[in-house]
Amino acid sequence: MNKPDDFDCWRLPDDGSVAKVTIAPETKIPNAATLVIEREDHTLGNILRMQLLEDKEVHFAGYRVPHPLEPAIQIKVQTRSNNPGPIDAVDSALIKLTNELTALSSSFEKSLKAYAQRTGAHRAGASGDMDVE
């Protein structure tokens, strides 16, 4: 079968032969770059694309998975000017996503604890009840 081992689809080799992120500036499009992010899929690609499009300085943001058997995504970003450039736009988008996901996680934990207090839910056991600390 041609499918790579599941373990190889999310973990980088220990020998350092594969870089997590590779950046290639676009030669034909001004203020643009393509980033190849190894061992990622549509989950990161789509959320990063959506966050990039929220930035008023980003002219274009898109991603693709070159092949279903290759565990990598390609993100193309073009900004309106070179300040901030495409790499700075991606960096800013990742910081905003991290903050947003941290806030979401905190809100979820708070709501989960409030629910547990209201209902008396307890840690998951063999019966599969909800896991609450």
C-alpha cells in the first residue's frame, strides 16, 4: 500500500532531515511568499487562512494540500505592501490564533466547572461519565 505510516504523518524525523516550515518568496508576485508546513493538514491550513484574511494588510491568503499522501500544507500569502510582509502577517495571525484559542480553552474550562457544580458531575470512570476536575 502507498499510504505512509500514520506515525510518519504527524511526527518529524528525529534526524532533522525535514524542516517544520520552509519559506519561499514569490518571484513573480510582489509582497508574496509560500510557506510549506510539514506534518499539518486542513485543520491548521483553514484556520490560518481565515485568520490571515481578517488582516486588512493581507491581499490574498490561501492554502492547499499538494497530495493526500503527503503530510504537508502550502500556504500562499500576499500583502498589500512589504511592511508588514507576508511572513510578518503569518506571525501576527499565529499570535492572534494562539490568544483566541487560549481564551476559548479558558472559557470552556470555566463553563465545564460551572456545569459540574450544577449537576454534580464527577470524573470519568468505567461508566463513561463526564471528566471534570
